Amino acid sequence: MLPVVSGLALAFTITAVDPLILSLNMPQVSRALAVPPDAVGFLGGAATLVVAAAVLAVGSLGDAFGLKRLLMLGLVGDIVVNLLSAISPGYVFLLVMRLLDGLALASVLGVSMALLKVSVPPEKRPAAIGLFMAIDMVLCGVTPAAGGWVVEAVGWRWLFLLAPLLSLIALGLTARYVTEPPLLQRRGVDIVGISLVGIALLTLVHGIAEAENGISQLQAWLPLVIGAVAGVLFVLRERRTPEPVLDLSLFRSGPFAVAALASLTLNFLVAGFSFTLGQFGSVILSLPPRTIGLLFLPGTLAIAVGVVVAGRLIGKYTPRPVLITGLLVMVAGGLLMAATADPTIALWIVVLATWLTNLGSLVTSSAVAETILAHAPPGKSGAVASVQPAFGMSGYALGPAVYLLLLNLFFQRQWLNDAKARGISVSRADQAVDATRSAMVHSPGTSGYDPNLLRQSGLDLGLDFTNGLRLTMLVVSLLPLALAVAAYRFMPHRIADGDVS
């Protein structure tokens, strides 16, 4: 069982590591390729958006054409696209590569968990999921530090060789140890449904990003309206089509619905936290890329052990207590940052908040995976298992956009209050903030607000920024708390007699 779980876990981890190491090192990449400041966020999330839009279709395709075959194709695609990314001559070329990489990562993410479902006996599956997530945690803890070291030591282009190295290992293990399950004959793929999901997600992210400049502007509310309409049309389409890309009847089950929403929430929090950590660490704390990457490393082995224990507890009891515990740990991580964020914050507090966020997310993921996989009937493992990454990657795509919206909203509130308290006019304060943003334009790739700029204006933009960060972390911490209450209410307290699924 170990080689099978290791190969699939490694493949699964690549889908997180690939965009993560790029996001953490985006300032260096964007400066080198002269990426427009307003396109930095889209470049960093391009692959994630494609994954979120395509992963539902991948699960169904895997059931029809072969889960193992599709996984190996995705790994090969990831290798090729990353190697081409390493020689990117400019921003547009890299953007195209990131979009193509999204298709490769969708193939890997959409079927790796489904293959775990069909490759491991039901009674051993919770423990296998714990081991699966532990491997994911170790690699997610090590690779950000490795990425930061690579960028500082030999340059940003070598960053794109990390994912291909992992893909080669996963490809070898999958080819050698994973067997292809029986295929399910399907009549076709719901292209209309897939398109509607893509439109809804893309316009929603774009609308949220534009809302930073005012929700009343056409470029903000129009994409949001289009996204809402596409979402409604998707639901109507899936209720009527004989071969839906998403079986909505699954959500009649309370545990399944809670698990899907938990997947969205935990990935939303992880992506948003990583984004704000990159801004806060590089701009306010002036940390180099290697140090920011190292923030993910402490406690990695402890988290891995905790996730293995979580898998065994799921098998002994139910996913419910493990899911609730994981969500509450994520709440603790968010509240810690909300209570302590400051320009002079001790680095160990940032490490602890990162550790709690990672621990909570992996423990929650274990319970989510078991709950969703238990609802997969024979022959449809790919279609059902893909629900978790579909919701997860949607959250991962929305996280940075929503965090940035909240951060800018609260930052504006803070510097306005600061200006009022210091007797500075709104127009003068606004000029100071605009000058700071202008400095960002002339230094592409620099995210956030430099606290050292225009201190002569009378404002302390660094303190205002961190106060905005505190409020942001406080608001988003309400989400996992609400999900924990829902899990307590709707998920079963004990394993039903005779239930071995």
C-alpha cells in the first residue's frame, strides 16, 4: 500500500506546490519579466483558475478513459510546461504556460484522490488518507524553503524545475505500482456545464478584484452579475442534463455538503493567508524570499504525525470530530494573526500562525476526503472525488482576491482614521497613499504598501497596513468557525452499524 499511497500523494502535492512556490516568489519573477502591476495577481492565479474550472470534467473523463492514464498524462504535461516556463522570454509567454499548466494540474488533481479510493480497501482508507496528507504536508513544508533558496542562489528561472522533479518521481511510482480500475462507459462530457463553471469563477474573481476600486463601477459589478447568472444557469443545467458534470443530488446529504463547503473554506483560507503572508513578510517585515519560505518549515514533521493520527481517528470514530478540530485550529491561527500583527511582530508568532493554519487545513482535508470518497458509488469514483478539488481550487482562486479586497478596504479605513487623528486632510493623506501606489507601479512585482515611503506626510502606512491586516484576519476567521458549527449539527456522531464505506 505504501508505494501506491506515496505515488498518488506526491502527484496530489504537486498541484499545491506548483502554484505556491510561484506565488511566494512572484516579486522576483514579475520584476524580471516586467509584469504589469495590475496583472501580477492574475499571473499568479492563472493556473489555479483553470484547475478550478476544469477539474470537475477531469473526474468524469477519468471514469470513462482511465484514471491512471489521465494522471500520467497530467504529470507529463506538468513537466513539459514547467520546462518551457523556465525559458520564458516575457510575461505573455509565461501567462500562456501557466494556463496550460492549469490543464495539466487539473488532470492530476482530479484523479489522484479517486485512484486512492479504488486502490485501497475501505477499512484501510482512513489510515491511507492520513498518510496521504502527511506526505503532502512534508513536501508543502519543504518546497517553499527550497524555492526561496533556489531563487536567491541561482535565479528565478530554476524555480520551474522543482515541480518537474517531483512529477518525474510521481510518474515512476504511478506507472509501477498503481493499477487502472475498470472503465465506466459514459455518453459524453457536459461541455456546457464546464463552460458555465469557468465563466462563473473567472468573472467572480475578476469582479472581486475590480471591486477594490469601487463596487459601483461598471468593471466591478458587471462581472459579478455575469458570474451570478452563469452560476444560476449552471445549477439549472445540471438538474436537467442526463450526464451532469456535478451530480447535485449528492448535496442532499448533510455530511457531503458540509465536507464540500469545508474544502472550499480551508483552501480559501490557506491561499489568502499565503498571499497576505507574502505581502506582510516582504513589505512590512522586509524578509527575503528564503526566510518567507522557511516560515512553512517549522513543525512540518509534527503536522505530518498529527495528520496520520487524524486518519486513524477517522477510521475509529467518524470524520466529524476530526473535521471540527481542524477547523477550530484554523480559527486559532487566524485569530493569532488578528491579535498580534504589528510591524515589529516577533517572527516566532508568524511561524506559529503559519503552523496552526497548515495543521488545521491538513487535518480538515483528511476528514473532507473520507466523507466525500465514502459517497462515491462504483464506477464513479472520479466524478465524485473531483468535487473536493473543484470546491477546493475554487476557494484557492477566490482567497487572494477576497483577502486583497478586505485588506484594501480595511487599510483605507485605517489611514483615513489615522489622518483624522493627526489632523491631516483627506486629500493630503490620499496623495500620500497614491504616491506609495505609484512607487509600486515603478517597481513591478512589489506587493503591498511600503511603510517607509512618505513618512513625512505624517502617516504611518506600515502601522495602518498591519491594522488592516488584523481586521482582515478577524473577519475571515469567522468562516471556519461557522463551518465547525455546521459540522457539529449535520454530520453523524457515530458510525452507522454495518457501515464500511
